[in-house]
Amino acid sequence: MVTRGPHMTNVGSRWMRLDLPVWVAFAILLGIGTALIGAVEARTITQADPQGSLRVAYPAGWIATPGSPHLLDVQDPMSGAAVATRLIVTREAIGSGRTLSEIASETVLARAQQLAMYRVLTQRDLRIGGRDALAIDYAFVGDPHETVLAAQRLPAVIRGTEVIVLADRVAYTIDVRAAASIFDRERSTIDRILRGIRL
Amino acid sequence: MRHDRGTPLSRRSVWAAQGVTIAGLILYVLAVRLVAPGLQAGGSAAGILLALVPVLLWLLLFYVQDAREPEPLSYVLRVAAAGAVLAGAVAIPILRQFSRTAWLTAGPITELLLSILVVGSLQEFCKYLAVRFTVFESDEFDEVADGVTYGTAAGLGVATMVNLMFILDSPSIAPVPAALRIVVISLSHAASGGVLGYVLGRAKMLGEDMRVVWGFVAAVVLNGVVAYALREVTQAGLAYRPWNGLALAAAVAAAVTFVLFRMVRPSAAQPAA
């Protein structure tokens, strides 16, 4: 025989005494945590081109890629994918009269020679730092170096967005790439980086 | 009245099963390590098998030990499955939206707070829902110790889904590190699930409904602190030391089992509400 106390007979009362405090506590804890995450994830480090006007802000936890020749090359050490999410900024002095589309075409040709299975997915115009720019969404097959607990390293598909913008007689390329498996998750970070560019 | 029958003296087997499971999981890791030289890094199938072993081992030991009056297998499985489904459908997708890099570089105090407030609260809420809305109102839930059993089952369900996601996200699995990680996560979730189940057991049998919220907060804090501590003890510079994590998780699980055992004993002497 099972004894049923008053607490077992009044579902509504039990909800008020047992469940509601737990749900409220959960909402408060998660709410505070989410607010804290917002504050933490908004922290950025800003790098400026010492010879130009470009300023780029990237997430505070990202670290410099060792030995990189680029103006700025940083990556997320905790991407949670086979390859680290990475930001590469380059600058190139250009002669007068060269257009954005010409530089974009040269960039695509160069990448096709440098990167395995390089494919342009889309190409679109946009405004970066108040100037006209061109964004190339692309994919290629890369070699993973950061695979966690993986004894066998399979090639990884990498997706990225390379933005080309002209400032005075300099062409900047801002290239943000991530493993295709997490690219959609990383899109908000990529968009935040691109929105934060100042010229 | 069944709930007056003297927990845990008549159910000492429940606690023995908890203790033997901790030892069994350590032996499981040692066995994997022993045979690891003969194993190659495996894919998802081998990894899934590794991930399911803790919950299967617990179920087996629990029913061997608790043979005198076991909880119905369907109830325990239902709670574990509910914990796994809730973790897979709610907690893990939400946690994946956040960038862990920002957390890990925000400083130790912020990292600890986030581990408690976000990870701990989401996972413990899943365990709470898994117990509360499956077996809590059942007649089979008729001892405070049953709460510990069902809370542990919910914890192992959550841990199994966390481990499965880890396996499925990895292209290849090295057996020993994977087994260590799986066991560590299982032990820590079983411990915090046991705490939550204990207060739910007291609410069910002693009518202490208002105390459940404090038990929930205690489980959230335990979950978050242990998760943070596990990261701290397993990282030494760039080196990964998973055996430190196993030692810590086993110690926490053993301590929680012992404390709950001591706490259930006086509650058994009290009349039901």
C-alpha cells in the first residue's frame, strides 16, 4: 500500500511549491549567465594598420598565427572543429586606375592556385567602413592541424568570406574562414568582424 | 507503508551499487588502457560503444546489487532516456550557440561563473525535468533513496548524450583518452544528479517541496564547479592530463555518494508527510 499525503493529491499546489521556485531559479541563473556571456563575447581586440587607415576588431580570445607574413593573422584556438576559425588581413599597394573588380578577379585566380579545390560560391557588393567593397564567399579543402583526439586526420572543407576594399592606394583583403562544419555557427562572429572594420 | 521500511538499511544495496559503479568505471578505463595497444583508433561505432558503457554498467550493477527490490527497469530507463533526450534537444543545442573561446579567455572567475550559471543550470534543469515529469508521481518512487537512484539515472542519461555528441563530432577516436573523458563526464553528472534526486526524494516522501529549489541550486553549483575543476586539473600548460580528471571525478562521486548515504539515513526515520 502506498500512502498518499496531501502533497500527492494537489497537483496545482505542488506546482506552486515545488516546480515554480525551480523554474524561477533556472530562469534567473540562465538569465544572468546569458547576460554575462553577452558581455564576455563582446570583448574585442582592435588592430590598426600602422601605415594606413584600416582598423579591425576581433574576439579577445583569438591568438596570433605563428610565423604568418600577413598584416594580421589571428585564429580561434578553441573553434571546436578540425581547423581553427581564422582572420587574415593583408594590404597591397596598388597603382592608380585599378578597379575593385580587377583586384577581385586577380585574387580569385591567385587563390585557385594556392588552395586545393578552391571554389567561389558567391560574389557580392557591400559597404565596409563607409567604402564600397566586394565580398567573395568561397570554399576549399584544407589540411586540419588542430583535430582533437583524432588519430586519423581527414582533409577538411573550409568555408570563408574574403572582403576586398580599397583605401587611397591600398587594397585591403579581410579574409575570415572556418571549417564548413561550424561555418553557420561562426557566421555571427564573422559578420561582427566585418561590421567592425573601420577605414 | 513502504516508505517507512527503513531506508537505507533495507536498501543498502542501492548505495553499494553506487560505490561499485564508481570502482567499475575506473576498472573500465584501466581495461581500455590495457587492451589499447591492440586497438586502432576507431570511428563512430566504436566510440558509441565506449559512450554507452557507463550507463549500461551502472544499470547492470544496480540491478545485480538491488535484486531484493529493484526499481522497475522501465522506470529507470525512462528517466535516463528522458535525461538524454532533453540534453540532446535543449541543453546541448543552446550551449553550442555560445563561443567557448570567449569563456576560456575571460579569466578564471568569469569562466567558473559561466560554468555554473549556463552549463550547470541547463544540464541540471534537464535532469530535474527528467525525474519530475516521468517517475516523480509514480507509486514506485516510494523512498528518499529512490530519488537518488532516479537522479543518478537522469544524470547518466544527460552524460550519455553529451558523450555521444562528443563522439559524433570527432572524426576518429583514440580509445583511452575517449574512455577517460566519457567516464569522467558520467561520474560528474551522476554525482550532481544524485544530489538533485535526493531533494526530489525528500519532497516526494517528506513533503519538503520548498527545499527542492535549494537542492537544484546546489546541484547546479556542484555541476559547474566540478566541470571547471576538471578543466583546471586536466590542463597543465599545453599538456593534457586526463587521469587527473578521472581521479577528481571519482573522488567527487564517492564523496557525494557517502554524504547522501549519511543524509538519507536520518530521513528514513522520519514519518512521511
